[in-house]
Amino acid sequence: MGDSLSAGYGLAAGESWVDLLQQRLTANGFPHRVVNASISGDTTRGGLARLPRALTIHQPSILIIELGGNDGLRGIPVTEFSGNLRRMVALGQEADAEVLIAGIRLPPNYGRSYSEKFRQAQAEAAADVAFVPFLLEGVALEPGMMQADGIHPTATAQPRMLENVWEALLPLVEDTAGKAP
């Protein structure tokens, strides 16, 4: 459940980190089937509205939540962002899914106070679940890793994004291999 960073904005089919995740799972003999429920431009508000139906339809053993960047870019109050993220975690857990939050950092021009509160809200929502503090670690400031818009990663960046998630995700994958859809 994500936004453009997971939907593969500006990339060819099969190039996103989510597509690479499915390839890695398959290559390593894991039975998991990745369902990419990401929508470019989505916020935690939209993700929360879509999540109950997605959980019912797909019955995931693992739920990856990669939302929040658009909340920050739109200046959505941190209290709303935090509440939405916490509710998504709770819904995932109630559906018996292991949950991983893939976090994002806001650009410095959003102000130190808002950016810090935003970062802290992500960390607090992830207190009892797997957490990747910054999906774009090693990507955001690296030459050639971002598209011309400066917001969306290139195809070259996608393997690094997968690596950023993989370390936190692998234990969940191993724990759920017997019940994976």
C-alpha cells in the first residue's frame, strides 16, 4: 500500500522496487505473491480508505505501508498523518498480517519542526512493527538516482530501494512463508 514511490511512477513495467521484490521472492523460493496496491499521489487518508477492502480481498500475510510523502508535501497536519498511519497498522494487525512501514523524510524546506514531528510520527507508528526509516536512503541525494522532477527515483535507484526494505522485510517473509498467499 503506497504512493508513487512504490507505484513505479515514470518507470517501465517491471522496473519498480516492488516488481524487483516479487522477482527476489520467487528466485529465493518464497511462496509470497506481491500485490502492489500503490497509487501515485496517494496519502495516508486515501490508503486508510482503501485498506479494509484490500485486506479483505487479498488477505496478506505481510502488509507494507509506504505512505506519507504526499501527506508531508501537502502539509497535512501531523496529528492526522499519525492517526491514519496508526490505524492502518492496527487494521493490518487485526487482519493477522505482519506490518512493515517504509518511511520517508521530508525536504528541509518544510521546516525543522514539521519535519521532525513527521519523522517522529512515523517512528512511533512503527514502534511495534518492522520499520525502514527512509526508503530513499542512498538514493535521494545521489547523482543519477532521481528523475528530472527531483522527487521520483529512476530505474537505477530501484535495486537500492529494494535493499533498503529487504533487511527489515526478510524476517517477516521467513516467518510467514507457511501462510503466504
